[in-house]
Amino acid sequence: MLESYVTPILMSYVNRYIKNLKPSDLQLSLWGGDVVLSKLELKLDVLEQELKLPFTFLSGHIHELRIHVPWTKLGSESVVITINTMECILKLKDGMQDDHESCGSNSTNRSTTENTKSSVKPRRIQQAAPTDPDLPPGYVQSLIRRVVNNVNIVINNLILKYVEDDIVLSVNITSAECYTVGELWDRAFMDISATDLVLRKVINFSDCTVCLDKRNASGKIEFYQDPLLYKCSFRTRLHFTYDNLNSKMPSVIKIHTLVESLKLSITDQQLPMFIRIMQLGIALYYGEIGNFKDGETEDSTCQNKDTLGNFTGVGDETRIDMQYKGQELYSQQEDEQPQGWVSWAWSFVPAIVSYDDGEEDYLGIDSPSTTQQQKAQTLKDPIVSIGFYCTKATVTFKLTEMQAESSYYSPQKVKSKEILCWEQEGTTVEALMMGEPFFDCQIGFVGCRAICLKGIMGVKDFEENMNRSETEACFFICGENLSMKGLTYLTNSLFDYRSPENNGTRAEFILDGAHHKETYTEIAGMQRFGAFYMDYLYTMENTSGKGSGNQQDVSSGKSEDLGIVQEKSTKSLVIGPLDFRLDSSAVHRILKMIVCALEHEYEPYSRLKPDIKDESEIILNPEEMASLEEYIPTRHTSITLLKCTCTIFMAEFNLLDQLLPVIMGEKNSSNFMNTANFQSLRPLPSIQILVDKINLEHSVPMYAEHLVHVVSSLTQPSDNLLHYCYAHCYLKIFGFQAGLTSLDCRGSYCLPVPIIPSFSTALYGKLLKLPTCWTKRSQIAISEGIFELPNLTIQSTRAQTLLLQAIYESWSHIGNVSSSIVNEALMNEVFQTIDLSNGLCYEKKFILERYCPNRT
């Protein structure tokens, strides 16, 4: 019977993660077609061991679990697993900031893990049901594959909580459903076939709410903040491409998520906690707060490794930019868990896209179709594409204040007021990877703007009764309008009807570093997005040409057969035409956000280690020296700004004495509120700066500590080696010009009066890494700088100088600015004569019309 084959598979998954279940009762219920289990406790230790997360589970339970198995229609109807109310509470593992465990304990952990793994398969074989002679093995395998590929999972009321210090982060999803779909992404009962080796799934998330609150010393939340995200719905499409019917792992995996509207809200009390959560993610990514305790390999400090091999490929380990610093990658054996955070995520990919490797054990058969060639294919790294797309995103920043009820004994409530809003359209975040030697991440968006709301620090500059236009409230504009740009941000995604997957063809991916740079240029990125484009590329190439450099290939060979492994890390950022207005309203709101971000007492996850000089000397033979000279991995970053306009207005009010001391760390912030009425000044003079292009390039060696230790110990290091021991920075500015302009009461600007005509300049600097290692070499320069300025002209009349002085004093003197400082006669004298041949190219009105045509 089919029940004897399918039931053990379902039972194994349920019994693996649920406590105190009776297999006999569960089996009888499954044979009846429906199972209802209530008040279940999760096996937290099993979850931690299998997920290898840097978090520990404090609690985990399921209110109700329902399993529906349509035995009579198992080949055409989905098995439905429904979870009603699932709640898990996590925290960061204790000792994550401690040093790595000793070599002995690591060996013990690894041997324990290996023993555990070796005992898994025999246990599964004992649970396997006897084969039914009426059901051929090929049919059973095909049926189980169809059942697994069409399982429908529904989770109602999923609650996840993370606690750390005084932070409580909770995620509540009202409903999440995963099901199989057809070519048009409609619900269907599908399976892979010889003509269509593709499996598609959809996950719909309904009403996702994210809260971030602060708890007191007793662990209770006194005042609940506004949710960061409230009832947001989004959908995820999954597309798996297989090489053949017998493949257990897809060769291409695409997981893309689309959010139509994303509305975030952050209060002043939530901002430090929000930054703390982001710092946690960054620290985990770079391995700054420890390592995984189970199944980890020996720490590099416990082994007598050749330091040179860390960056030349000569030693027994090769390092990778995406992993934890100082951890090994290719010395891992096939059955060992990868060590870094990215490695953990990569190793988890097979678990979410393929059914269990032990299914054949449940059947008690050995498929004759499983050849050695197919087993080798399972070791091949799949191509994984992960994408996040958002049509429109809004982030609102709020200030909170305590408000008591009318009754004396009533509890206080938190009242929030919006002061700043960031709007963004056409956002894309894409990651492409194939194993660990290739990783690429691209981020971009079509347009964005920042708007002032309500009042700030008691100044009611944008209250409703002020009748100020939205054009005046908008102080930052970048890029284009999404309606004019189109849906370019969805290009080649699973939500793009023109993508290969939506037209029945197999997608092609660029996995070569040189070809990637030729295709994804800055121009191509700005054509797709228009406002912001970032491309981060990491590649690892084996120059010996003996393989692709995959983990399985490299780990099986000896280090001397690897040749030189060349690592490359490049980051390219481009920011499109932008207009930045710095008036009193914008400056005070920006500085207020900085003050709120600094109001915390959190300890950093990691501290900079002091430079410790190693007195041991390293002697290199000619072969090692040639290898070192041949290639040294570096991290290169390039930032480009195009067509920047920055307008600095005369301050209409000035309360910087309440903000700057807090930012400088001189005093704590106070709830100062200004009582003076706000009066807008018109005409309002300003300094306008226009730059055609700004380019900043920065390069630094990947493994500076090891490189400097080797080079500093050499008697006569070459100029090439010394060059890579520095961090290099090159700044180039093209077409910089500045002038005076004025804003009238109608919101129009007069033509700018040139003060500094267009000029270009460049600045180069380098800084020696770990200077304490070079104390015996006084002739080595610690820093060096070169400044190039072909020409510079500053022209100003007496009236223009007085106006510049008035703008400066409005920001340097505290209090409200009197309109009498700038009289009408001075303004007329400054702007009465304008030489149009030397005038600035003014684009503000054009940008406003392009981005918000209905608001000019």
C-alpha cells in the first residue's frame, strides 16, 4: 500500500521537530487521512543543531498542527500541512563575543557530529517499511517526488521574537502559504518532466507586522512604540531548474520577492535599536562577534599555518572575502558544516529546495538509475539568484513624547509626531552566486526624495496652517519618476513577463568576472535605475586551470596542486543627478536624527584590536617570493556622483546649540522646545554649488595584517610589495562651480550670480597599514598626499561679499534670523547684473518637473 511508503516520511519530519509524540498514534491518524495535534513543543536543540544559527531558542511551540493526506488522490491532489499559531523566541548565543574554543574541544565537537551523522541513516533504514511487490521501485520514487513537490504548507499566525539587552524585535505574519504553480504562476498540481525540467512555487505572505520595542530591567515593555511595519503583504516566486529527472538538487534556483507598497515607521526611541539590529547583521556577516560552536573546524590560531598561504594560495588554506575573517573555507571536508555565516546560508540551500537524501532508505531500495556520474552532479554548486523588488517604499521618522491621560492615576501614553519622510520608487536588491567563489550583489532604485513634515523642536515650519507648498518641503530629489522610467527595475526577474523563465527558455548567467564588468557598467546601471546603482562583485579564480574552484573540487585535492587562487573584490556605486537643499528645516531634522541615533548605551559588538607587532621573522625562498609578487588580493571601491546640485540657504531659524554639542559628545540631549513663532524669509538668499562629476576610488589589501607581517620582515621589499601595504585613496572633482541665488515668495529662483567659475581638481593620498610593524624602517613613509589644482578663480563684489557674510552669520549665530539683516537694496545690488555667459547651468526646476510633475 502507498501508506507504508509515504507515512514514514511524514512521520519522520513531524517526530524530528516535535516533542513527546507517540509514533503509533500518529501513524493511525495519518492512515485515516487527517491528523490534528495541539499544544506542541518544538525540539529546540534539534533546531539549533540543524540550522546552525548564531542564535539560541528560548522557547518554541505550535498551538495546532493539521496534516491532510488525500490517500485516494495522492497523485493529483496536494498534501496540506497547516500550522495554526507558531511562536518562537530567540536570542544571541551566550559567548558569541568570546574567543574561539580550543583545538581539543573543536575536535571533540567534530567527532561527536560525525558520530551523530553516521547514526542517522541506520536509524532511518530500521524505520523503513518493507517493499510492496505490487509497487515497482520506479513508480514509488516518481510518486514520492510528485507528493513532495506539491506539498501545500499553510501557517496562520506566525510569531517570531528576538530579544537582546533592552531590545524586543517581533515579527507577526497573519498568514503564509506555499504552494506549487504552473507556467502562468497559477495554483496547479505539477511535477518535473523530461520536456519541462522546471518546478515553480509561490509563497504568499499576508499582513506582516514588525514591532520594535524597549523593555525595562524586569523584561517588561512599559510603552509600546508604533510598529516599524504594519500589515504589509508581499509574494515570493520560486523557480527551480533541474538538469535531469534524477537530479536531487536544482542546477538553477531563483527566489524573487515583490512588495507593491512598503511603509516603514521609525520613532526616535526605535532608531538606536534599529541601528543596533543592522550592526548585528553586519557583525555576523564579517564574523566580528564569534563563531559557530558545533562542528567548527580548528581555529587558525590553533594550527601552525604558513602565513604566506593566506593570501598567495601556497599554504593549506585559502581565504574568502565573504566569510568570517580568519576562517578557513577550502580545508573543510565534504561532511563538515561550512563555518562562516554566508557558508551556513549556502549550505542550507539544498535543504529548502530538495527532498531528504534518506528517502531511498525509507523505501529500502537502491535505485539502479543512480550512477556515479549523477552522484558527482549532486556535488556541483547550483546557480542561485535571490531578488527583492519594491514598487514604492516610504520611511517616516517620528519624534515621541509622553502624554498623560486626564485622570491623575491614568497611565501615560506615547504620542508621536512625524517630522521627516523618505520616499523611494523602483527598488531592486539582487544577489547572484554559484558556490562560494562567485558572489555578486546589485542594488538600485529609480527615484527618491526627502520631505519635511510638521514641526521640529517647537518650530512649526511645516504645520498645516503654514500653507507652504510641497515643493518647499522637499529638500532632496534624486533620479526619475517611476511612471516615466517604466518597470526597468524588474528586468529579468520572475515578475518580468519578458524574462526567459516566463517565456519557456533557460536563463543565462554571467559568472565570469571580466565579462561581468563589461556588461554591468555604470552606464548600464544608471540606464536601468537612474538614481542609485551599486554593484558588489567577489570572485575567486584558480590560475592553474585545473577546475572551477568549487569547494568540493578544491577540498579533495592537495594544496600544492591548486596553483595561485586569485581573489578579487570590487564595489562600484553610482548616484545619479541629485538636488540637495540645505535650509533650516532640513538641517535641523537631519541633525535631530543623528542625535537620536546616538542616544544609547549599547556596547559595540567588536572593538578594534591594537596593533601587536610580531617579532618573529619570516624567510621566503625565491619560489615563495615570486608567488607573492605575482598577485596580492585587494578590495577596490569606486563611488561616482553625477550632476550634483547643493543649495545652502540662509538660516531662517538656528537651534544648533541644542544639537551640535550632543553630536560632539559634550553633553546629553534635552527636551528643548522653541517658543518663538516661525516666520519664513522671502526673498531667501542662498549659495548654490554645482558639480558635474565626483569620483572617489579606494583600495586596500584584503589581508593587510598577514601581508604587512610578511613584507615588513623582508630585508629589501620591492616597490610593488610596499605599494600593496598602503591604503590608497584618489578623489577627482570635475566642473565644480558656485554662485549666489535667491528664492522668492512664489518659490522661483533667480538666475545664479557666479562666485567661483567652473574648475577641476584632484587629491591623492595613501596611508600605511599597521605602522607599528614598521618601527625598524624609519625610511618608510606612513602617509603621503598629492593635491592637484590647475586653476581657481574667486570673484565677488562688495555687495556679494556682504551677502555671503550674512548667510554665514545666520548659521553661526544662535536664534531667529531677522529679515532686516538682508535688506532689499543689498539684494537688488547683488542680483541686478548677471553675466549669462559665465552663469551656472540651473537644473532645479527641470528636476522637479521630471520627478514630481504635478507639484511644480
